[in-house]
Amino acid sequence: MIKKKNPEILLLGLPNSGKSTLINALTRHKTSIIASKPNTTRDKISKTINYENNKVILLSDLPGFLETPDEFNINYQNNIDKFIKDANKIFFIIDVHTKDFSALDSIFNIINKKNLSEDVVTVFNKCENFNENSLDKRLYKYIYNEYFFVSGYHKLGLEQIHEYLKKLAIKSDQNDNQITSLTIIGRPNAGKSTLFNALLNKERSTVSSTPGTTRDKIEENLVTNERKYLITDTAGIPRKKQKEQIDRYSSEIAIKSLENTDIALIVVDSEIGLSFEDKRILKSSIENFVTPLLILNKWDLLDSEQKDNINNSIKRDLKQYRWINVVRISALNTKNINLISKYIDNIEKQLNLRISTSELNSFFRDIWVKTPPHPFRGKRAKLKFVTQFSTKPPEFGFSLSSRIPKNYVSFIENNIREKFNMKEIAFRIKINA
């Protein structure tokens, strides 16, 4: 196997063997969606575990292995060789009560054909109220050099696995914490996964005309012009309330992801235009001070009149946020995909800009003299000082003698954009009075 910079443990097993429950228990995070319905997980889902002394290890949950894969699973199983090759170890997850030995043999044969036995750890799951001595003898053949008896649901036996993982964990690259994050989000069938694959230049996310194909958050590293990003594909946000709990949970994860990202790539189906759900996503992005990049996908399918109508509609909808960039593409044909990389790089530079306190105070004291705020409740505010607290997003703090009108805050924002080249990003302004 190829040894990765951050060691990766691959969780491989049959549907409903408890892989997702186990990875959630080990990471103490809802990394994978859990449901009794087989094949809830449809893509490779990864999460880093952080141990003491800044040591890390990567755990990756795979969809349940099927002898005859369905349309959602076939993409993953066609790429299983690559997933295995990229990993350091395989956790072969087995439901200790299973009787599906034929399906287990399919995984067993893959492991043996590739001479991976030295890199495989057997994990018998769902072992609550189970005596190891009563293990079905037919399961003995699947035991490799290392093996564990655990219950992911009841969090039993996890300490032993953590001790094993700690031995494999390595010092993390501190620079990885500074990587700018991108989240692809939008309505179902807008072309999010197609865009995800086009940007990565590989078939990473499952693409289907069936709405709701993507359920999981899928993360990958993206490099553009020697800049590194963490990019995430998310489930679609549908108009109608989802009937299935799985789909509701997937949508919630997608919306929640806007709270923990730097740039939101909001994908819009150009044939539909900016829908109510798209506007809700856009609003949520701005409220969380996440810079949106509006991507009008399937642009090649529109005629000239349709394009004019959409452009005019977008212009009206973004009247309050004229700084938001709009890019028109065809993800399927990779048309104008390079423009997205250009916009992302420009936004990333602006998000990392830091303005010195002296420069900020010099500029805004001059502004305050030339164009002072109108009195608020009979008091005209004086500027004490201004400073920048942080980057990604930039946050500016204004210390004033009293409050100022809301329109003057907008005036301050516009001046920051023009003066300090932050014309394309979302940033915070905090007023202390």
C-alpha cells in the first residue's frame, strides 16, 4: 500500500455491519449517516482523529460491499482498488451475528488476491452481550493478525482500538489547519457532484439523474495554481419536505456545513434560475460571513433570451449584494471550470488580507472628519480606534463613543471594500459603543 502523509484506516465490510456507527463512535462525531436501511452510505466518508501531542490519523467509512452493486454503489466498487491502494490499513468490519458468508468471502478474496493480509485488522462488531468463546467457527477464516471484539453502538471495546490507532498516528502538518475550505451546496440535480468531479478532474462523487443521490459530506483536497483547498460535496436541499429521515438529515448536514466553511460554491440550475431554496442558502451563507460564489450551471442549455432573463433576474436578486461574484458554466462539459479556480484564488487572497491598525485608524479618522455619521438619538459618535481582529473571514472592530445609524455601517463596509481590496468577500464589522 502507498503510505499517505496522514495515515488512513479504511473501514470495509458488508451493509449494516455497523461501519458508520463505529466510525462515529471512534471519532466522537456524526461523520457518517446512520440508518437501518442498507447502503445509507453511498460514498467514501473520511474524518480525522486527533490524539495527544498533535498526532492524527484518518478514518474512512466505505459503503457496504455488495456482490451485485446497485447504481449508487457501482461507482464506489469500481474504485475500490484505488481506495485500498491509498490506505495504510484495512479494518474488516464483521457483524458478529452474520450468516452471510458468501458475501464475506467476496471481500476476503479481494484482500487475499492483493496480498493485503498483513495490512488487515478484523473488527467483530455488535458484540454487546456476546461471549468471544461462542464465536461461529466459520468466522475464524476472516481473522487476521490483529482482531477486536467491539460494539460501536454501545461504545464497548473502543479503548483497545484507540490504543492501536495511536501507534499508527503521526504528527500533523500544522499548515493543514490553515487550508481554506470550500463547500458545494445547492438544490438536487443542480450539478453539484458533476462540478465536484470536474474540479477534481476525477470521478470522485457518484453522479445520477436520481434526486438525492448524494447523501453524505464528501471531502477531498483540491489544488489550483499551487493553492491547496479542502472541498466538500453535500446533499441537495430540496423544495419539498423530505419524506425519508435519511434525506432530512442529509439536508441538515448540508446547511450546517455553511457554519464551518470559508467559501460557499452555490450551484444553481440555470434552467430553473435562482429559486427560493437558493436564496435561502445564499442568505444563510452571508449571515455566517461565508463568502458565496454563485455558479449558474447548465448555462449551455439556454438560448439568448433565456440567458438575458436569468441575468436580469440575478441582477435584481443581488441588488443588495453586488459584490457577490457570478460565474456561468457547464460542469458536464467542463466549460468555464477554470474561471471557478480563478475566482476561488482571488477570494482566498482577500480572505487572508490583514490591514495594520495604524493604516485602518489613519484612513477612518480621515473618513470620520470628511463624512461623519449623522447623530443617533441626539448623539454624534466619535471614533476612538479601529482594528482588525482576524482573517478568514476578516473581522474589524470599531470602538465608538456612541451608536451610529445602520446606513453608516454600510458606508463603512463599502469603504473597506474599495480601500483595502476586499471587493469580493464577506467580512464582519463589530461596533462597540
